Amino acid sequence: MVGAGPAGIYAADALTRQDAVPVAVDLIDRLPTPFGLVRHGIAPDHPKMRAIRDTLHRSLDDPLVRFVGNVDVGTDISLDELRRHVDAVIYTYGASVDRQLGIEGEELPGSLAATDLVAWYTGHPDADRERVEAALAGVRSAVVIGVGNVALDVGRVLARTAPELEPTDMPQHVLDVLAAMPVEEVTILGRRGPAQAAFTTQELRELDGLEGATVLVDAADLVLDPEAEERASTDRNVSRNLAVMRGWVDHVPTPGRTQLRLRFFGRPVRLLGEDRVTGVEVERTAVDGDGRVMGTGELSVIPADLVVRSVGYRGLPLPGLPVDERSGTVPNEDGRVLREGRVSPGEYAAGWIKRGPSGVVGTNKHDARETVARLLADAADGTLRTHGPVDDLVDELVRRGARPVLLDDWRAIDAAEIALGATRGRARTTLHERESLLAAVRAAAAG
């Protein structure tokens, strides 16, 4: 597996639970830590969701599975060289790059991608700390563009009080910066209506439980046209979301509390400001019967010191691996990788890099099983020719000068984070620098 997030671990689990074909699995990741977006995507104020990694960890403990972290395929070892060491490769490295709005002012200071902000507050080693913290300095009003779960996560984290965030596993510098932000208003902006919003009801409900924020919704935004009414009548998630939001229409701004506003039917057309963002110019929209957005020409401005776009993710190619530029996915047929329109024997894909950024963490389990079923069918009919191990991959990586992090090394990192958290009365504090992660490995080896 190239990628040790949920898709890779679920694929490994599916392979090791079957008896038709004997297997051994290497889970390769460019980070020294496993779990992918469960570690660096799910917001740290979601401890129950982040507990999914306890379940994933059981798969790493399987003797047929080996975690090989801190290895960058394409740098430490080429894809062709990797494929010579194994019978098959499943690409499970996700879609980690943001999609842009493509509007004027998007590159102004104070404009961030959700991927950048999420990487920062989850302690991702590649987070651009200087840029993110400069954007957050002194922010009183923020606009989050998008109505998916990530957008709700970002809005919720920005609206949280310092005492609410203190017990989380966020790095200390993240807690310090968020505690110093004088946020008074957060607007979550959607181009379409509430019936087209992609967030789940569980995520939505959490907005109303914040200690220092009041959720506000304009009743006019919840008036549905016939097509939206039909959608709500046939989609339980939509009907539940609408019921939750209709329960908020009587909320009014409360002095001393952050206003957390859900605003629909608004398309950002320009970010305003010269030295940094000062606002978002928004065009009122309507949605036609096919769900397409139409501009009405009615413009307004939402004042904002910070704009966070959360309008989707896309995958990038590994050196030597094709990725469709439009979809941001590896071309595939039910998980079998396609090269120039033809199935490439021994190459498979699962997770976001296979289907795009959709679904929740558990969606990857079914997705991974589908891909593994194709792999096993290919092994059974001879399409996938197996030759068994050729040398040891980890030995080869070490010979090349790489520093692979194995499961015991990850356990040392895990223990170091738990110990650091204990010094501050928390269950864990995330180590955010790659060197700090590797230092924990070296300390355990020396001890």
C-alpha cells in the first residue's frame, strides 16, 4: 500500500482476513506516522471520531502487516523499483491538495485553503506555520467558503473557546494562537441552498453545543423551491439537516458570544483588500432544477479578516503514476489502475485517490474491499502474476540511505506524545515537527 491512512489500512485488513491467497503487506507512508486523515484531517475537538485510529491500530498489529513510514515513493525509491519488490501495489495515498475558487484576491494574505488550516491545527509536519499564523493574527471576522463537513470543522474550531480546545491533542502553539484570536463572527457560506449542502447531520448539530457561540440562520434561506422540497422528501440526511436548521431560525445574536452564521445562496466573486483580506464580495444565487447555480446579479459584501476556502480536494500524481487532472484521481476501473485506457496488471487504487474526496472514514472500508476483491480475482485467474518477495524492501531502503520508521518506532512516537500530553493534563499532545517525531524514535532506540 502506498499510503497508511484508512483506505490503506482497510485494504490491508481485507487482504489479511482472507485465506485464498497467502499475503504479506507493507504499508508505506511518507510521514513517520500512520492513519492519514484520521490523524491529520479529523478535527482534534472530535475525540470520538479520532478514536477510530484505535480500531485501525489493530490492523497494524497483525504480523502479516508491516508499517513502513518516513518513506517518500518517488524520492526514496522509484515506483518502478518498488514494483520490482512486490507482486502488487495498491495506491491509497489520498487527495491532499485543495481546489481553488479562481477569483480575484484569492492570493491575498488572510486567504487560506482549508487544507492549510487543518494541517496546522492537527500538527501535520508539512504545515506552513508561519503563513497560517500570520493569517490568523487579530482575526475578528472569518468566512469559510463551503458547506461540507470540513467547512463545519473549520468554522467550529474557529468559534471554540480556549477552555473547550485545551483538552484536545492540538500542539501547544496552535492552542496559544487560537486562544489569542478575538473572533466575533464566523460565516459559513454556501453557493447553493441548504438542500444541496454536503455536511452530515451529526456534524451540523455540534455547532449548537459550543460554549461561546450562537448559531444563526436566515429563515428565508430555508424556504425551498419544489425541486428542493422533493430532494428533502427523499433524502433523510437533507430532511434531518433542514429540521436542525429550522430549529435555529429564532436564535438572535447574543452580546459577548461569537456569531456562527450559516448563509446559503451566495457565490464569492471577489476577495476584497490590498495588503490583506478585508471582505468577500458575494453574488446572490439561485439553483435550477438540475442543481446548477445561477447568478442573480445581486451583490453584497461580507466583512472578513480571514477567508478559508473549503471547496474540495484533489490528488496529485506520484512520479510515474497517471492522475486525471480534472478529477484528481488515478484512472481506474473498479480499483484496477488504467494506463492509456488499459488495465495495468499489478496496480490498484483505493480511497480518495480512486474515487475522489467523498464519504466519511468508514466509506473507505467498502471501497478498499472492492479493490481487494479485484486483486484477489486477478491472482486467481492469473492476470496478476505472483513471484513472492524479491529482497526485503526495508533493507533496500536502508541501503539507499532512507530512514524507514517501523511499528515499534511509531509506538515510541505514540508514547512520547502521550507523555507530553500528561505534562499538560491531556491525554496526548501532537508532535508537529518531523524532526521531533524522529527524535522520539532515536530516544527510544537509545534507551
